[in-house]
Amino acid sequence: MRQVIGSGTPQDKAPWREAVARILSRHGNERGELIPILQNVQAELDYLHREALEEVARALRLSMHDVYGVATFYAQFRFSPPGRHKVRACLGTACHVRGGDDVMAALERRLGIRHGETTKDGEFSLERVACMGCCALAPVMVVGDEVSGRCTPSKVDEILARYGGGD
Amino acid sequence: MEADYWKRGAERWKALLESDVPVIYVGAASCGRAAGAAKVEEAVRAKLGDLSPTARVVEVGCIGPCCLEPLVYVQRPGKAPIVYGDQSPETVAVVLESVLSKGDLLMDKALGVLSEGAQDGIPSFYEHPMLKPQTRLVLRNCGIIDPVEIDHYFAREGYLGLKRALSMSPEEVVEEVRASGLRGRGGAGFPTSQKWTFCRKAQGDPKYLICNADEGDPGAFMNRSLLEGDPHAVLEGMLVAAYAIGASHGYIYIRDEYPLAIERLSHALQRMREHGLLGQKVMGTGFDFDITIKRGAGAFVCGEETALMASIEGRRGMPRPRPPFPAQKGLWGKPTVINNVETLGTLPNIMRMGGAAYAGRGSEKAKGTKTFSLVGKVKRTGLIEVPFGTPLRKIIFDIGGGILNDRGFKAIQSGGPSGGCIPASMVDLEVDYERLTQAGSIMGSGGLVVMDEDTCMVDVAHYFLTFTQNESCGKCSPCRIGTRRMLEILERIKKGVGEEQDMQRLTEIAQTVKDGSLCGLGQTAPNPVLTTLRYFHDEYEEHIRDGRCRAKVCKDLFHYEIDPEKCIGCQICFKKCPVSAISGKPKGAHTIDQARCVKCGLCYQSCPPKAKAVKRADNGPDEVKG
Ligand SMILES: Cc1cc2nc3c(=O)[nH]c(=O)nc-3n(C[C@H](O)[C@H](O)[C@H](O)COP(=O)(O)O)c2cc1C
Ligand code: FES
């Protein structure tokens, strides 16, 4: 079961409204554009908050529960702010048989959170991912856009340290 | 002016190969990048600044042996490129210095040369044990050309297949593909020409073509590699398919975890437009076609064709019953063909060489070649391509070099969450659709995960069920509830609290889920459980009766201990232990506090080989249940 919408409120009104308006004008209001719009809104705002989703629903003339229904179906969408550094550990098959669980466990220990959570200081969030397509270098973890292969619990420490985290 | 494309391409390609300055090629596909290719490339540029400022650096895709990444090829003027593997910023600087200024080719480090024959005493890279047994047709350009250079693709006879197709009637193209024996590479192996014919004959306008690049099997990356390394091959294939079925618009549905592939595709589409290969009057003919990229949003079920279409339409990605098949009623109710990336990527070869010539390879019922991602507990991991009918033994032991750390080979998993585990005893099985199905597995899209004696088969079944249960869209109850119930049973077996009847229960539920589910996800979800029950019954029994996991994977069933006789008191494990569960004095025997231990295995992995004092021991049955 996935977590359903939180009502995260954006701190700063004007910039996000502008961003959403820009995205909406670029995509037009066909229903087929809904997912691309949500993807771009999330890319700009880091997560989908209620007000932004309401804007999208209005523009596409869809009901709010329709938009929520679509957004919550897909694992990609987040409804609360992620950490400044998004950490992901791969739990795909190749990574699983080569110790991906140990990498995840090391990340959870080092960050002091479980996957799906964000550290109290908002620096790191930890997610699981089904496969990054780098299975030949399993186990794999990702921080932001940086993908690292052949991970071990000690390499986890090294990588996190580069982002100022880990103890 | 169109004929100039190939001429210009050939000239630019020749200029690169015969460059009078050194050319350094860096394997910069996702796998290379994950292994650190970006830093290596930086180091290459820095070093060239000192050594040979006019030298060129070219990013190429993945040639296959991902285990050797980051790969760097060094081309000296007038010579074929020499391949060096496992490069780091430090080693690549040494390689460049030696090869370019000292004339020392570092023979012991050179993996081969990228030419047909040997050069300067270095054998051809194609003779490398990982590459030699392969037949590279779909992957022929991967790792060879610069994927952002459409000219390189032209130089390698790119778009000649399309040119030929456009000179034929659509029916003739379908006929050529029928003669090739091409079957879908996305899973089920449905004959491509047949699917196309249904769509051609269907009433409705416009018609759509969809390229399925969702690659949902977690542990497989064939489609990613092809899209990153040779995007035009897939795009050319899309044009051929669209022409054959009479489609005017195409979509590429690609998973969002593949940002580089998306970038390569967008770039390639741009080049195609500039070259009159997309839009109106493709290649100056009356054929109009355009392509849109749609990014997936993270749902495995969206690889299933009807769910995929729902997702493109902006809805929840839920499958619907078939018929009607997409070829009759597909995207927005219009006739639609959905083909996998590799199916499409094969079409240029078929159109260029002719269907009959293509059908000359492969097995009786499956023609041509298939790409596989070979991963898991095998020495050489990577992307490979072999003719259908190649025995598993050849794939695992010749191409893959055998089992990692020379452990015992236990099983190979094909087909991802929809597939099954084939035991070591069936290692001579010749891989094609029918034989894998007979063995209880499926071909799937080509993921192969090798498992050794340290892999627990109950854990593998549990792993896949966790995945499918999580990804079940919930529309039909056999899949939604059945996978949940099976997972619960597997969970208790893993914990050592399974019951005697559990195996029977699993089999019964599995059958119901198989028979009753709406789409392929549910219909195949029991396969990992059924095949492990069939071939590894004894492992289930051990878990249930003896509370024992022989592979020492199920964490409730074993513990780590230190042999006081063997411990040399080096304190390595003491320092590594993340939860301070280990105590002991330097040079004295150490002990593990079982109450604190989280079984991360760091002590076991870090104990020096000369001591080998950390052991994994079974918990007695009492300890489990208590
Ligand atoms: C749960 C599920 C997931 C699937 N995932 C994929 C996938 O990731 N890629 C793919 O090409 N086909 C996938 N398929 C198969 C597609 O439904 C479809 O058969 C295929 O794309 C047809 O292409 P082909 O005829 O070229 O093989 C999946 C099927 C099911 C049931
Ligand atoms: S399984 Fe981890 S990257 Fe594919």
C-alpha cells in the first residue's frame, strides 16, 4: 500500500504557481498529458502538493480524485518533500543476489532512517528502486543522479561521507 | 542529396578510424558511468592536455562486458583501437602515457584490439572469451559507434534497411519479416508479422505503433543498452514497422530510470528530423511518420500492453481483458501494434540482409539471435547476444566464465518475476521460447540471473513474490489476494515457522492465481514459486522441518560465530562491526554478542583468509521457534 496524499503546504506561493502555469501552458490540456505534467511538476517542486495538483486538475478539467488516483498509482510520485539528497538503493534481482539488502541495511543504519523516510534535518531521504539497469555492476546505489556500482557496506560509508552524511 | 548521407557518413567514419591524431574512446553507457566512467573521462581529457592536446575523445555505448567497465580504447594514428578495462583516473593516465608517448602497449593489461585480426601481438577483442562465442547482430554498433553521431550510423549501413523497405510495398515488408521468422523479443515470442497483419487488416484510422521500452524485469538491461548505444537502430525499426502496418504516429514508452537512454533517443529524433527521416515525406516518399517519447512513472504492470496504453492515455496503468487485442482496438481505441525495443532493433538487419538470410541462424522454432543480460553470481557479467538454441552451459561457463569465486552453480533464473529457476542439472538446455516454457520458466525479455550455492531458493521465490505482490495493480482478486497469501506463506517458511502443508498450499494457490488472473502479471507471478518447488523441494523441506537454510541467507535461521581456535585477534571485525556486537582484546579470541548482532555479514566478509575464523552456523530448530 502506498502512502496517500499528505497536505504538504508550499512555503513560497508565487514561484511554484508560476512553474506549474509554465508547465501547463507547454503541455496543453489533453488527458494524455496528465502524467507528463505531473512528472514535470514533480521535477520542479520536488513533490506533488495538494495545491499544485488542484491547479493541474483545474487545467485539464479533471476531478481531483481522478488526478489523485493516477498520481498515487505510480511509484514515481511523492506527496511529501524528499531530502536534499535523494538516496536510492537498488533491490532488483541482480542486486538482491549480490547483497543489495546488506547495502540497504547499511544505508538505513548510517542514516538512522528506514527506507521511505527522510532524515530529521531534511538532508537525506532513502528509497528503494527496482532496477537501475546497471545490474552487471550489482549491487547498485544512487545519490541524486550519481549511480555507484559494486557497492559494499564500507563503500556506502565512503559515498555518504562525500555528501556530508553517515554518522 | 539523400544519397549523400551514406557518403558523408562513410567519410566521417573513415576520418575517425584513420585519424592522424590519437582517438580515445570511453565506454560511457549507464553501466560505464556507474563504474566511474565520468571521472575516467575527466582524467583522460586532463592527461591528453599534457600529452596530445589535439587528440579526440569519443563517448561510445556499451560493447557488452560490463564487468570490465570502465572501458577505454586507445587508438593511435594508423592503428586499430586497443581496449583496456577496469580503468580508474589513475590507471588511465598511466595507460595513455605508456601507449601514446612511450610506445609501451602494456601487453598484460590490453584486453584486445578492435579489429578482425591481431595487431602488434595483441589479439582481436572479438577473440576475448566473453565475446568470441557471441553473434552480434542487434548489438553490432553498441560500443563501436558514437551514439550521438547519426553519420556513424549511416556509415555502418544505417537506414539502408528502411530505404529498401520504402522501395517495397507494405505487404512485401510484412512478407520479408514473415520470412525472417521474427518473434517478439518482449516476452511471449508472438510472430511479429502476424501481429502486424492483424493491425494492417483492422479498420480504424489513424493506426499507432508503440515501442515498449518499459523493461520492467528488475535485473535486466538489454533494452537500455541498445537504446543508449545505438538508438537509431530502434528508431529505424520503428519506421519499418510503421510503414508496414500503416501507422502515422509512434510512441516510445520508456521507463524513467533510464535518463541516458531518454536523452539519446531525444537527440536521435532531432537528427532524424534534420535528415528528413521523420515527419512528413520520410526519405522523400509519401510516408509520413512521427514519434513521441513517453516516460513511464514507475509501475511494472505498465510493461503489459493494455496497461501501457492506459498509461499513455493518462490513466491508471491497469490492464484490461483481451480480446479486443490492441491490433484491433488499441491506443484511444485505434488499431495499435506494440513491439519490444529489441524486436524493433532487429528489423533494420532483416530488411538489409533479407528475411531468409536472417532466418539462417537460431533454432528450429526461433530464428535469429537474442540479447541477454547475464548477471548474478557469474564471473563475467554483461550484455550478450547469441543465436537462439545456444545451450545455457555455453552462456554461463564460456561467455560468463563460470561461477563467481568458483562456487558451485545452483540455478539460473530467466524471465524475471514472470519466469522461473532452472536447476544446474538442466545446464545443457538450449535456450529458446518453447524449451524454457517446458522447463517451467519463460524467455521473458532476456534477463538471466545466475545463482550459486550461496543463493537460497526459498529466498529467491520470496524475493519475486514480494515484487509481484507489490506491483500487482489490484484490479483482479486472484492476483491481488493470491500473491499476498503466497507471500505470507513464504515469509513464515523463511522465518523457520513454516508448516508441513505449506508446500501443498503454495501449489494450490499458485494454480488459482495462474488460471484466474486477468493479465500476464498474475498469470506468471507463481512461476518463481512453482519452479523452485519443483526443482528445489528439499530446500523448502529443510526450512520447514529443520529450520535450516543451507545457503545461509534466511537471517532467522543462522548466526555468525567466531572460532576461538582460529581467531588471531586482528580486530578487523571488531572495528568493522556497525553495532559493536564484537568484543575481544588485540591478539586474543573475539566473540559475538548474538543479542546485538544484526547479521550484516561484515565480520564474515572481512575476516582475513588466513584466519577464516568467522563462521555461519545453523540455529537449532528450537532457537528458531523460540
Ligand atoms: C506484467 C507484464 C510486464 C511486461 N513487461 C514488458 C516489458 O517490460 N517490455 C516488453 O517489451 N514487454 C513486456 N511485456 C509484454 C508486452 O505485454 C508485449 O507482449 C510486448 O511488448 C510485445 O512486444 P513483442 O511482440 O515485440 O515482444 C510485459 C507483459 C506483462 C504481462
Ligand atoms: S538489479 Fe540492481 S541495477 Fe538492475
